Amino acid sequence: MGKKESSLLQLILSLTIITCIAAIALSIVYLITKEPIENSQQKKKNDAIAQVLPDFKGETKEQKILIEGDKDSVAVYVAYQDNILYGAAVETYTDLAFSGRFSIMVGFDNEGNIIETQVLQANETPGLGDKIDKEKDDFPNQFIGKNPTQLAVKLKKDGGEIDAITAATISSHAFCDAVQRASNAFLIIKQNQDE
Amino acid sequence: MNKIKLLTNGLIKENPVLVLVLGTCPALAVTTSVFNALGMGLATTFVLLMSNMLISMLKNVIPDKVRIPSFILVIATFVSIVDLVIQGFIPALSASLGIFIPLIVVNCIVLGRAEAFASKNSVFDSILDGIGMGIGFTFAISIIAFFRELLGSGAIFSHKIIPFDGILVFVLAPGAFIVYGFTIAAVKWLQKS
């Protein structure tokens, strides 16, 4: 391009100006999109809660539960009807998944029976591990009605009663882990309740 | 140079994905469905257009020595803007594209066009080049996605067309390579005849 040599000051100055303009532009866009992003995340959460507690109408109370030995806490959305425990939607996760962490929402009734499960975020292999989503496969329906507070959910090969997804044992195992974690968190809430 | 030629250059003759073989990462990763491919293509087109325009405007102001960091800054800013907008207004797309939107920053097509074209040509030509390359990219990954979705799950835009379960390999990474290879071969054959 045959430009003449620029001095150090010019280099610093031009980079600084570009960086400042970029920062200003980004902050403006951030401010504009902040609310829609929060709304859509909130809506996603509410939709998931409504899906795993289909018969519950009303507000849930959020509580964070950290189970001993776990890295992160799980969010429990406790549902009360006329001041009596109706059940809870638990946002749970697992680190045993095939690719990264996945998080699911599990709904429990007041006795700890599973009402429904819903995948929130997962990167499992399309066509194999992504069958943990109930829209794609019957696998998650096996959990409905089970009570993990009394009998741990496990795959058949681990001595439990869940059929693993063909060619996706790791994802199936991880799903059981996530459900069990949710149930343990729910049990803590329930015990606090009874005291 | 002929203006229309600038626009159509990216479509077949210098198609970034199928002829220059740039930006193969998104071409393989997001082409599991046509919806994803179109979303990714449009996001990339926007970034290409805006970064090409701005870089060619700034080409006389930016000192030569710091041009690459400046280009990356400009590109990264537009990608972040696209990412935020998609998260805010099209959450479904954001959920299915996930990490691949921020990864447009390292898409070779964008930096490649900035360096090879926008930093040497006028603003208007750079805009045309950005649009052309963007459409070429969208077109190429949509074709790949079309065959992968059709063969992999028998559907287009998630609507079942062929009543069968699909051939699993086309949904997975090896299927992406296979379809990509055949598409490049088809383009080469078309160019010859």
C-alpha cells in the first residue's frame, strides 16, 4: 500500500480510538438487548417450570441447595398451594455427560414422585445422546412416576430399572445422575419443611 | 471492475466455502438443519458486510503495522453485537447455534475478505463484496444442510418429508465431511462443463 512509516504515538493513538469506539458501540447494544435477553431467559425458565409441573398454577419460590460433595448448587423452585407443599421444579445438572455439562428441569410432587422432565441445555450428540429430550425419544418417560428419594434411579446395567438409550449409555447414565441430584435436593427441602 | 461481477463473484466462482475452502468449521458444525444454516449464514453476512464497509472506510487511517489487530477488533465488535441481538430477539436460534455465533470472530472468511479486499478497495466495492461473499457462504452451507437434514432425518425445516428415520451418519460429523466433499465435487464439475 506504500504508506509511510507511522510513529509509535500514532499506532497507540489509532488503536486506542478504535478500541474506545468499539467499547461505546458494545455498551449501547448491551443496554438495548439487556432486557430482552433477561426476559427470554426468564420466560424459558417459567416455561420449563410450567411443563414439569403441568397442574400447578401460581408462583414458585426459588431456593438454592448445595448438596455435599457437589461443585455447584441446584435451583429448586418450590411450589406451595394454600401453604401446603405441592411439589417442586428442580433445575439440575450433571458433569458426567458425553460433551460438557447438561442441565435439565425435573418436576416432583410432594412425595417426591417424578412428574415430568425437561431438557434445558445440552450438547449431546445429535441422533444419539440427544434422545434425553422427550420430544425425540421415549427414554425420559421411563422416569415419570418413579420416586428417587426411595429407590435411586439407575440404569439396568448398574442394577436399576432404567433402559439406557441404545449407543448412548454415557448420556443415559448422566441423565440418571442429574435426576438423582434433583431428587436429593428436593429431599432436603422436604425435610426442612417437615421440621 | 464490473460491479455486478463483484456481487456474483462470491456465489460460485470464488465461493468462500466451496472454492476457496474457507470457514469450514461452521460449514461442518452448524449444517445439521437448514434453519441453523440460514441463521448462521445471515449472521455471517451481516458481520462481513459491516466489517468490510468499516474497514475500507478506515483503511487510510489505520497504520499498516496495527492493521490486523484493528481488523480483529472491528470484526469482534460486530460479532458481539450480532450475538447479543440474537440472544435477545431470536432465543430459539441462539439455543441451537450456541457457541458458533461468537466463533464467527475466527471465521477465516471475514478476516480474509478484510485483508484481501476491503483494505485495498473502495467502500462501495467492499460493501458489494461483503454481500456477495455472505450470500455465497449462506448458499453453500444451506445446500450442505439441505442434504444432511434430508438424508439424516428425512425432514426439511424440521418438517418430515420422507417417512423414514433417516441415516444417522449424515447427522454426525462424518456425514458433514461426506456431503461437503460431494458438494465441492459437484461445483468443480459444474465449473468445467
